[in-house]
Amino acid sequence: MQAGLILVAAIAVFALVTIAKGIRIVQQAQTIVIERLGKYHKTLASGINLIVPWIDKPRAIDWHQAVGDKGLVRHFRTDRIDLRETVYVFPSQNVITKDNVVVEIDALIYSQITDPVRASYEIANLPDAIEKLTQTTLRNVIGEMELDHILSSRDTINAKLRAILDEATHKWGAKVSRVELKDINPPRDIRDAMEKQMRAERDRRATILTADADKQSRILQAEGIRQSEINQAEGQKQARILAAEAEAAARLMVAEAESKAIERITSAIQGTGGDPARYLIAIRYIEALREMVTSPQSNKVIYLPYEATGVLSSLGGIREMFAATTEKK
């Protein structure tokens, strides 16, 4: 009786285990590669799947997973293949540049399995293979470039690495979508030299900007002075022109007044029978003598013209003119 119960229990357990082995629940964005008697049979999709117990077995692969933010990686073996894009943080790599400078580079790789069958059978350890391939490719790419070019061409380096890795991992059923250089650290002495160079370049630019500003200031100042002198010259020119025009107008008015005065004097003297020319000459002599006497710069010496008789005769003519005028009255 007890033996029968034990047998029934064993059969029930075996049936439960068989049913459990024949039912596989696959999560979303995961898959399982199934082998039947050691040969690839099918790939399970997400959801509930049925397989033949004890004959069909999942194919296990080596995988890794980042733990925390310190770059720790956990390596394990699993039969579930993650189809999501995964990121792998590479540890620091020492790479020699074209100009023989050893730089320390940290990189990130974003990869995704596109063909689970190839990822299981074409490569023994896909994550390790991608890591080693990235290391060698990174050394090759960096070794062809100088340090200054490396620091200023991260996008170019990322594009080259992605193209090479994507082509190499295609036959492994994986795709490298992005490669990012997280950090590039030159040696301490190189960093100090670069900092000094940067400061010298900034000082040079500051000096150039200061010199340019001083130059522009002097140019503007000279332009201002030149424009001011031009304006002053134009003002003086206009003032002289106006003064000359005023003086000319005044002389014309004086000349017109003198002409009218001479005409009247001539008319008056001709009426008395006198000589107008002798009268005018005598008046000019008298005015000149008066200016010589009253001038502050005069030395009290009276100069008489060489032809003094002409002056006396003019004065005599004036006397005669006045006498004739008195007789008529």
C-alpha cells in the first residue's frame, strides 16, 4: 500500500516537472534559443511557449551586466537573451597617440542583439568579444591621430569606432548603435603644458584685442581731430569770404558816396569858375597832414611834399573860391 502511494506520488511529481519543463514563459524584449537533442530547433517569442520536455533544452550564453556607477560588471550565464539596447562601460584604457603621448580613455558602447541565433552560435562570448574588439579598434584609431586632434575630434572618433564595430559585429548577430568617448585624460605634465599654452594664447588674444582697441581709438581720435580742423578751416574760409564780401560791399558803398560827393563838389566849383581837381588835391593834402600830426606814432615831424608850390596854389584856389562865393552872397 505504501509502495503504491510512493509510486503514485513519484509519477505525479514527474508529471508536474515534465509539465513545468514543457511550459516556458518569456518576458517582453527577451527570447530563448531552443535546441532539440543538441541541435538548434527554434527561437521562443515573448509570452507562453510550449516545448518538448527532456528533449528540448534552452541554449545558455555568457552575458554581463553593469552594477552601480563605479564601473563594476557582473558576469553570468543565462538562457534568456535580452533584446534591448545595452550599455557597457569600458574601464580606462591607456592608448598611445601618433605623437607618442599616452592618454587614458574611458568609453561607452551601446549595443543590441539583432539575431539571437547568431549571437548564440557565431561567437562564444559576445560581450567579451565586443570589449576586446573595441579595445583594439580604439588603439588603432587613436594611434593614427595626434593629441590635439583627438581632443577636438571626439565626434569623428566616435563615428569611426561605430562604423568599424558595427561592421565587425554584424556577423555575430549584434549591432553597435553608438560609441561615446566618456573621458580623455592626458598625462599630468601634458595637461600642465596645455594649460600654460592656453593661458599664453588667451594672453596673446587679450593683447591683440587691447592693441586693436587702442588702434581704433587713435584712428577715431585722429579722424575727430582732422574733421574738427576741416570744420574750423571751413568756418574760417566762410568767415573770410563773408568778411571780404562785406569789405567789398563797404568799399563799393564808400566809392559810390565819394563819387556822388565829387560830382556835387565839381558842380559847385564849376559854378564859381574854379578848378575842381586843384580843390580835391588840396583837400587830400590837408587830410594827410592832419593824420600825420594827430597820429600817436608821429614823431612830431611834419613832412611837406616836394612840390609844395602845388599845395600852396591849391590852398590859394580854395581861398579864391570862398572869396567868390562871398561876393555872390
